[in-house]
Amino acid sequence: FDFEKGAAATVAMGLEYRKDRIDSAGDMLGSTGLVAAENPLTEGATVGSRDVSDVFAEISLPIAVDQNWANLFEVEAALRYTDESNFGSELTNRARVTYKPSETLLFSTSYGTSFRAPNLREQFLANQFGGVSGSADPCMVSESLTTNSQYDPSKENRSQTILDNCSAQGADFTQIGLSGVPSIPTSSSGNAKDLKPETSENITATFKWTPVFEGDYEFNFGVTYFSLVVEDTIRTISAATILKRCFDSPNMESSFCPRISRNSGNAPVINFPNLIDTSFINIGEETSKGVDVNTRFVTNFDNVRMTWDNQYTLQTEREVTIFKGESSEDLLEDFGTPEHRLVSTLNFSMDEWNWMIMANYMSGTQSADDVRDTAKCDVFIKNEDLVGKPQTVPVCSADSAVYVNTSVTYTGDDFLVTAGMKNVFDKAPELVDLTAGSNRGNMVTSSGYDLYGRSFFLNASYRF
């Protein structure tokens, strides 16, 4: 298919088949729950398999090349048919339009869908038993509801819905927890029978500018807007969230409530849940929207070449809806989801040597809403451990952070050696209360904060 100025359409087609198997068995300690850990799990054997077949085709149509009105105008389209032996089939697609009015400007927009069947772990994971603190039970009498270690009705701040649900489950909301707070057992496993595949839609819009300067300078600037919506996301829900969602629902109508069991034979004053099912489920919808900004500046100083790259992400929306029809939960600025991220990298190169300096910035984050409720992040409690027994609240937020890394690389004919330092200024990890979410020894984990302080490394490779 020939177009103006000799441009030609290109087509690609293909087939793909793969078979996946999983056969994973825990050792004796893992199988019996004897692993030394803060929350040791008991893990069974995970065994399963699946077949995946794909048929796909892509086409690129450069409608105009080197025309008065367009340096390039191109349309691309793609289709993929996927068949997964355990979950059926799905047709996904992608389309993109690119327009370059000149050599220095580019506009592009795309739309696409995707399909992801549950992986083998999500389908066949054997039961893993763990636990969550009994303080996550909304029926428990927290310290803020007591006077002289006894329940004080005048301090009651839980909703009538929660109190009614506690009574319906046989838990005495005026006494439970006063005699001790145990761990609540949890169980998590694969869910091949009930899970559905994930599907998604994504939209992007991009602008790029590459100006031409006199002298030895290069500069690139790009902005991309992205919007991603994922339906039927496969994930596990924390036991604390399951408890909160269930007991906040009138007459225990939440879909989470069947995942909570209490022993009807226990006395109401000690009747904590005896098991919470945290197995994989499909949730309603997840959305992620934001803007990526990328810049690149290059110049030379005599024999030294300097390259400065910046990658900035502004997250404008990050929400999750557990069940369709329910209100969405805003995750933006929670631990692991900062609103602002910036990676700025400087490279100085001369002959075989390169010196790199990288700065990573992330804005402040805090505990998720359900964790804040459980941890009583906004409730002042008399602290018996401090002089004067002052009123304090748990620390449930972490400040913004900047980490600087640097390295020097020497590249020979057949080898490469890199020596460097991470966290150059030895910035201490962000500290929060133990009840404030994912942390180890009060240090926020799984959120980008450095837990180790300054460290050194040396890498070497040789090409034969």
C-alpha cells in the first residue's frame, strides 16, 4: 500500500502458544508455620497449569510523509485474540495517531484495551495462614473508650450500625478486648473457581518539542497525559479492610461479611473473629490518571559531554472501588502513592569514564483511610509511658524525601566497572507508629523510602 512520497504501509501478524505450570511446596518450617517472622505464615503446596494461545496483527499507515501540512501523519492499529484454558477468551485492541507538523513538534494520542487472566499463583495458591491484631475488630473496646480500664459509654464514638452488627455476631462491644487482645487468624488462597480476568482501557495524549539551537546544544521536552481504568482487578484485601467494610454496612449486607467467622460458642466478652478469609477476589475498578513530563539537555564542555535528564510524574487520581456501586477509595498520597515524583540524572562523560549523579524525590505520604481508622490516627490518647502522661496521637504520615546516588563507570574494550554510593547524605528512613500501616521497626516499607542508609557498591562485567 503505497502513499505519497514513497511511504508504505506495514503489516505484522503472528501466533503464540505457551504452557505454564506451577509446582511449589514449602519446606518443613513453612508448612508448619515455624518460620521466624513478625507474622509467620503456614504455607501449603501450590500446584496447577494452564495453556495460553494468542493470535495478533498490527498495521501502520503513514498517510502523509514530508508534506507541506505534515512532516508525518501516521495511523496505527492492532488486534490480539487471547485464549486462556481456565478462563476463556478475549479480544483486545490498540489504536494510535501520530502527527508531526514539523521536525521539531509531535502530537500523538492512543487508545487501547488489555486482558489479563489470573496468573498461576492467583489461581492455585495453597492456603497460607497468618494473622492480624485483634485491635482491627470494630467490636473491640479501644483504650479511647475506657475510663480506669473499664468501658465508658460516654466516650462511645462508634456508629449504631457497628454496635448493632457486633451484637448480631455475638460480640459484646462493651467488654470484648478488656481481658486481652489476641491475634485473629487469616487465611489466603488461590481462587480459580470464582475469579474473572482483568480488563482495562487506557488513553494517552503526548506532546513533544525538539527545538534546534545554534551551537553544541540538544534539548528535548515531552508531556504525556495518561488515564488507565482497570476493571475486575485481582487482588487480596487486608483483614482490617474486610472487617471495617463489613461492620460499616447496615445489617451486615457487605459482600465482605461472609469472609468473617466467629465461634458462636464463645462468650461474647472474648468472641473475637476466629478466621478471616483474605483470598484473591475481583474488585470493581481501579483508576490511575496523571501527567508525565520528560526533559533532556545535552551539551559539551571541551572533552566532557554533559547529559541532564528529568522525569517528573504528577499523579492526579488514584482510586479503587472495591465493589461496583460502592463509593471509591482515594489512594492518592497514601503510602506507596505519592502525588509527585521526580528523578533527575546528571551524566558527565569523557573518553572511557562516566560520572553519574541521580536525585530521587517523592512527596509526603500517609496511612490509608482504613488503617487511619483502625490505628486511631486522629484520636488523642493519654500516653502512660511518657512523663506527665500527655495526650498523643499515633504518627501516621511520612514527610517528602530526596535521595541522592552517585557512581563512576569505566568502560574498557571488553569490560565495564562501576563503583558507587547510594543515599549519599545518609538520609534516615521515615518513622511512623507500628499501627500506621506497612512498616518494620517503625520504618515505612514498600513505599520508596530508603531503609538502609548510606551504602556502597561495586559492579564489574566482562564480555567474552
